[in-house]
Amino acid sequence: MTHLITQACCNDASCVPVCPVNCIHPTPAEPEFRTAEMLYIDPETCIDCGACIEECPVSAIVTEDEMTERDEPFLQINADYYRDHDVESGLMRSTKPEPLPDGELHVAIVGAGPAAFYAAEELVRRGPSVRVDMFERLPTPYGLVRAGVAPDHQSTKGVERAFVSVANKKTFEYFLSVEVSAPESGAAISHAELTDRYHAVIYASGASTDKRLGIDGEDLSGSIAATEFVAWYNGHPDHAERTYDLSGERAVIVGNGNVALDVARILLTDPDDLARSDIADHALEVLRESNIREVVILGRRGIAQAAYTNSEFLAMGMLDGVDVVVDPAETTLDPATQRALDDDTLDSTVATKVRLARDYAEQAPTAGSKRVVFRYLVSPIEFRGGDAVDTVRCVRNEFVGADGGRVRATGEEFEIEATAAVRAIGYRGRPVDGLPFDDVRGVVPNDGGRVVTSGEAAPVPGVYVAGWLKRGATGGIGMNRICGHETAAAVLADHIDGRLPAPASSRTDVPELLAARGVNRVDNAGWKKIDKAEKAAGRAAGRRRVKLVQLSELATAAGV
């Protein structure tokens, strides 16, 4: 009997080292891991030992006899991977870490999302001489796991268990509700004050704003940034007071990554199903009144170039009462992909993406169902309307070049009537006070996590980045684990080599400094009180948790 990795896979790869027969790939030691949509179990090698099931933080692995109808397509997806991938290499080999020098290492981490926690994990496991203080401007940790993962993906949020284990270490402290920024901004503590008190400061504050389309009408009411909409329905305090008009019957989403699919699912899923999740109450109330019956997803390029993962694309077809609509005329592939498909040399991940789209294109619509319509080779060129969006003007694209790797507008234009237009073309990092910033890429310039200033090869001593602020807004939880560990390894290597500056002051005065400035810091005990209150409210309502979304409510629950 084989094991099977399903939709919930978070790519954190904790299952890989416990597998005794090396049947889970790609591993972090393989180049493909950095771009993998998910991990896969080789059905020919699996010995049914169950070690991976126990290790998986998001319950994404099942045995064949435990499969549900929803899981069955993943049998083919797992098997397809091994049709054209070499899996003889990639074993994760444990190495004995180099001993640390005498004396303590004090590290401040700014941000509390996955990359921050994975960096902390790698640091605190080195023993009592390494102390980590985690700073976060919100009263709650976990970053996009709490405020970005779609509420109907509750199993993915199980990765929080690993973060709890890190936070429970005696050498770890939370400094929640503490903003790190320029002193003149009224922030609780500044970059300079952190570098004065810690041997190393790691910034892992993510990418919190959206990319712009740069088209007319983008600022009309009804033009919605996906970053803000996602934060709203997930109960982020900065967005809890926003209002969205969902009174129309059609919404258009620009972009075809997983965030676009998340938004489409939330707009089309039965609110009674969402009510069992941790979706914010204010969002659930609005969604119950929503009139949205159709969501149109616009992709600038073709099926093969779509950024969503196969597991999320497949899941769209499993929504109750929702048809997935693909026009057969828009399933055209670029020449290079078509040749590879004809020659049976197309990468299995891309081949699956094409197969799923063409399967959807053959399905007949169901009377009375809602619809999600995937449009390929289409770009928006204008949002039209008086005070609010009522039409999205689009242009058809075509592949150009010998291999068709690029697209250009054909000049053929058309309109889609819609009262909501969601921009889901990516997250973008913001500049951090005291650090250089690459405004084109939206990242802090770095070399393997070590911050470097423009035009200089030498890193800034004691200053590091991790996560999306380090590499851009790409990759999920698994990639953030690799990224966080890499940055932590750089800190430890610099500590061993004596390259870290000695703090001018002691980290022990930080609580006193914050108190003197009137900052009501939420510590480890305060967060546990918030967590307990939300889960207790969730149990009473038959849900995982009921989120507190107002800063005042969170402070009261924390007892500060």
C-alpha cells in the first residue's frame, strides 16, 4: 500500500529526513525543490512505514485505503512526477554542526511569519547560549499563516504547531505589539536601538503591499487589491474596518496565481461551509449577503505559464455547486510547450496543468450552478465606471517568437461587465528603515541573507534578511523554511568566525525601554491568553477559532 501527498502539502519537507527509503521528492538537497509546487511520494518505493504521516505538520499525507474521492486525483499527480524525474539523488544527510564559541549569541528577529520562525528554529536548537527575541508590530504572531492562508485551508495552518514548539523554548521571547521603525515615526524601538543591543538582527517582515497594474481606473471604487481583500477576510486588524461591495453578480480577478484562486473560492464557497473555518466574522457576514455568481480569472499568458499550482487548480473543480469553465479555444499552447507535449517530453507538472484545463474545457455546465471562468491570453487594459467599476476592458494576447515564450496584445479588445475587479498580481516588499532597498525588485539587497549595500560586496555587519523581504514574494511555507534556515546558518557562521559586532548595550533593558515609552508589549504569556480566548470562542461555535480583529480586543485578551 502506498502513501499519498495531497492538496494540503506545505513543502516544509519535514517528512523527507524521516523517510527510510528516500521516496519523497524533491528534497531540499535537489535543485527542483525551490520551484516545486508540492512534494511527491514514489508509489514504487514507498514501504508503508507511516513515518512521514506522523511528521507532516499539515496532515497532507494519507494511505491509499484512507483516500477520499477528493484525494484520488493525487494518485496520478504523485505517479506522474516519477515518470520523468530522476530520484536517485537528493538524500538529506545529517551533518554535525560546528561548535559555537564561548559566550552568548543574542539575535533579534523582526517579523513573526514562517521565515522568521524557521530562522528562529535553526538558532534556538543550538542550545542555551543562543537567545532569540522576536519583534512583531501586531499582537499576534504567524504572519501570513494567520492572515494570508485561506480560511478554507485549515489543515495548512497546522504548521503553527512547529512555531509553538519554537516559542516554548526558554531561550525565545515574544515582543508582540512592538513596531520597529524610524524614531520619528513614533515606533516603539528603532533599528539602531536593536543593533546596539543584539549581535545580529534578522528582518523577516515579509511583503505587505500589492503590485500595481498601471492601467486607467485602477483607483476606482470596486478595484480591490488582493493583498487587502485577503487580509480583510482573514481578520487582520489593519483591514477589519474595510467595506467591500459584493452586490453585483460578477467579479473579475486579474492574475492566475494561488492567491487569485483563493479569492475566487472565498467569493463562491457556500458561507455555511466557510462558517466552520476561522474566517473573520465581519467577512462572513458580508459574504452571506453577496450576490456574486460568477468569477472570471484573467491570465496574461497561457495555461502552461499559469502560476497557480495543480493542487489548487484541481481543488477548484471540487467546490460544491460551482462549475469550472474553460473555453476550448483558449487552451492553445505556446509552440515550445506544444512540441514537448507532442513528443511526450513535457515536464509532468506542466503536463498535468494542461490536462486539467482541457478536462475542464470538456465539461458541460450545470444548470443553476455558480461559475469560475478561467480566461487565458487576456490582459485588462482599463477599469471603467463612474464612481465605481462596472466594466473591465480587456485585450487578447498572442504568443510571439520562435518558441512563443513571450506574448503581445493583438489589438482585439472586448469588455466584461463586473462590479468588483480584484488585482492579484503579487505581493511586494516595502523599504525598511535603516536598510538599503532595491525598489525594482522590492527586496533588501543581500548575499545569502547577509544585507549588502548597493555597489558594495561586503555585507553590513550583524544585519540579515529572510523570507519575501530577502528573495521577493515567491514560494510558500516550504521555501520559507529553506530561506529562514539559510539566513540562520549565515548568522551562526559569522558568530563562529567572529564577524558579529559586540552589542554596545544589553538586550535585557528592552522591556524597560518599551515600558518607559508606554508600549504595551504582548509577551509569550499574553499571546497564549489571546490564543486560548480565540480557541475557546471557536469551540463554542464549532470552529477552529474565532479571531479577535480589533487591537483593543486583542490587548484586553492579552491582559496588557
